[in-house]
Amino acid sequence: MTANGPRPLALITGASRGLGSTLARFLAADGWDLILTARGLGALEAIARALAPYGTEIRTVRGDVASAAHRAELRRAVTTSGRLNLLVNNASELGPSPLPRLADYPLEDLEAVYRTNVVAPIALVQELVPALAGSKGLVVNISSDAAVGAYPGWGGYGASKAALDLATRTLANELRERGVSVVAVDPGDMRTAMQQAAFPGEDISDRPGPDVTLPFWAWLVHQPPASVSGGRFRAQADRWELPA
């Protein structure tokens, strides 16, 4: 961002609640224009209204990132804006609740988890590479400790995030020459609707809210993207970047 140029633009998926809405509020306060997408229209419009006082441009595009038609709509929104500095692939599908063991996982549900958590982020990158390359932009794929934990019951979700981690490193290597940087971020356990769905009937009030990750985001978005590309970060850890 320069004094004379346009504000940076971020596209955030799953932006209507939880980490997505927290990140949207942080970026708006930091002077970013935003394209926000989520499946729920009412919640999406509510977060857009809440961000209006920051004075940046907020555009909402309702839909499901697992839909090719919706991803094309997001590409058109970015093309209209003329740039894209940051893509946050935050929308995620937990799967059935209570979480089934992987040996018993309904395969239709597993396919739905992979469509949202793996295929959709890769597909959005494919749609948006030209805009990201033009801005030397950054892609952030939201991962999870379940990607490495092998926790009973978390196999479907965790395996999808492990696949996303590998896709992140691969894309970082493949897109480096085009000036596009790609990282994975594990935000840690948080008090969100998804976390509650993972633990139905349990008290999760001991988990911090998503704003606990804000110091990390304040650091990340002000790094030269190429200097962090290929990294996997833990937003709540004492040391954010994991060794390669």
C-alpha cells in the first residue's frame, strides 16, 4: 500500500463468523478493502455492516466455495476490483458431529469435507493466480493441529488439512517464479461454532476467542510475502513458524 495507490485488497472465505470475521475486522481496521464470502447471507451482511465505520470498501458475495460457479463469481469480483493482495482460504467443513472414527466415516461426508477443505482452496488459487501475481500477493490456507495429531475421531478433517498443508508447500514452490506466496496457518483451539460442533454438549468456554490470534496476523500481513512463502505457522504458539 502506498500513499497514492489503492488500498490493498483481501478476499476472505468463511468470513461471516469465527476466525474469518475476526480477521475481516482486523484488516478493515488496518486499512484493507475486503471481499467477504460465506454461505449465510444474514451473518455475512451483519459483519459487513459492522465493518462500515472503518471506511474501507467491503463487498460481500454469498455462496459456497465448494461450488465452481461461486468461485467464478469471486474471480469476477476480484477482476472488477483490479487487484488481489491477500487470499485467505478460511472456509472449512468439519464433517459429521459427533466426529466419526475414520474406519466408520461415511464416504459421502468425507468427500464433502475434501471438496471444501482441499479442492476449493486449490481451485480458488487456480482462479485467482493472475490477480495474485499482478500484486505479488499472499495466499493463506487455514490448517489445524489435527493435520499432524492423528487424534481419534479427527481423521476425516485432519487428513483433509494434512492434504492442504502439502498443497500449500507445493503451490509455494510452483508459484514462486510468478511472485505468488503461499503459507499455511494453524490458528489453534478457539471458542468457535466449529469447535463446539466438534465437542457437542461439552463446555468449551476455556478456549480463547479468535482474537487471541491477532498478534500473529499483525505480524504476518506486514511481512514481505516472499520471505514467508512455504511456511507453516501456529498462531498461538510461542514460536509461530514451524521448522521445515
